[in-house]
Amino acid sequence: MEGVAGIADWSQVTPGPQYQLGQELMLAEVNAAIEGALEAGARRFLVNDSHGRMANLDPARLAGRAGYLAGWHKPHYMMEGLDQTFDAVFFIGYHGAVDAPPAILSHTYSPRVVAGATVDALAVGEAGLNSLVAAHFGVPVALLSGDQYAGVELSALAPGLEVVTVKSSITRFAVQSLHPEEARERIRASASRAIGRLAELAPPRVPPDCRIRVTTRNADLARLACRVRGVARVGELELEVSGSDRLEVFRNFVAVLEITRQLAAEA
């Protein structure tokens, strides 16, 4: 939601007086992506609600009679529901990484746990980490919308990616956005173009034996995370997350988030 046009403050993306505005803006961009894909011939859709508690959208208002996957406890988190039967993945409303140039409301998965992440030494944000699951199932990431940094981060792993920049971050708490209608028009057009180019696209370039390096916010979090299988401490604040394949690496990373969540909340 943080990468949606018009969003500039945490109050718009968390329950409260401004939250409904954030929900409406997010729903409209998701629907624009579906409508564009429909125009290009796509017929079946699954929307994985991936912000906050992951239950932000009105399923009855989704375009394209899209299926709706919601709820906060998902083993594959933002990529739950994906498998090898899908033709493409769209990332809507993404933002830059926490340790990159100052992107609006930037964080990488868990703001209280993760201070930075890499995949095989390449700095990544949420889109880059999520691409491990798409690579595992052999599905191209065809479209990303968000701020000016999110697309740059992912393009290194997903050549040919359609990128729609709907806002330009000035700091982590100031941003200049397109008018929401213009943002939706651009998303719709890019979604249509992305589906039309699927034959040219390949899954993200992430090798099966990849490794995630995570810098934690403090040493207690790093120590606790090492209880997860496949996680080793490689520095006072640094972890290396490994596994037998990309999906296991991603699952181990999600397990780190789960096991550190309570300690991070109390920090």
C-alpha cells in the first residue's frame, strides 16, 4: 500500500480515520492492473492482499471476478497462492528498501527486525525477496508499480519488467504523486502491455542455491533468529539464510520474521 499514488503517511495505511482513503486508493490500482490484463486476454486472477494484517480490500469490488487471498498467517507471506500454473505475477503498490535511498514509508518486511537485506550480495527490498518464490515456480514478474526506487531494485533480477512509477519519494515522509487517475491509466496500459509480452519474459534470475543476508536491528534479534533451521549468524547483527532451494530459503526467511516478531514488538 505504501507505493500507491497519493499515499504519504502511516495514518493512511493503518486502521484509523485516514485508513479508508488508503484502502480505496489501493483497490483502484489493483483493479487497474486487472483491467489492463483483461484487455490483453488474461482471464483468471488471484489477488494476494499483502499489506499489514493482509485484509485491506473489499473482495466483492475486485475487477475480473478475481479470487481473493487474505489473512496475516501465510507460510509464503506476500507470495502465498503462487504455483507453476500461473503465467505472470504483478507487484502493485511497492516501495524501496529500508537501506536504499529514502523511499516513502520504506521498510523491508518487518520495520522492527530488518535493517537491510541482500540476495547473493544484491541489495533487495520486498520485491526482490518475493522474487525467489516466482523464480522457484518459473513464473515471470511482469509488472511492478510503486515509487521510483522499487522498480530499479527489481529490474536487476527481472529483465524486461514493466515498471510504472506512480510517485517520487523526496524523503521517507514526503512524496510527490501522480494524480490517482493518471496512475491508474498508466498501470492499466502497462498491465496490458506486460501480458502481451509474456513470451519475451523469463522468471527472475535467482539461482537455486541463493542465499539471503539479513542485517537485524539489534544483536538480540540476530541471536534469536539463529534458532531457525538454515539460519547462521555471520556477524553481530548479520544473518545468512540458506536452504536446499529458493523456496526453502524464502520459507526460512519468513520463519525468521515470525520468530523475531514478539521480541521486536517489546524492544
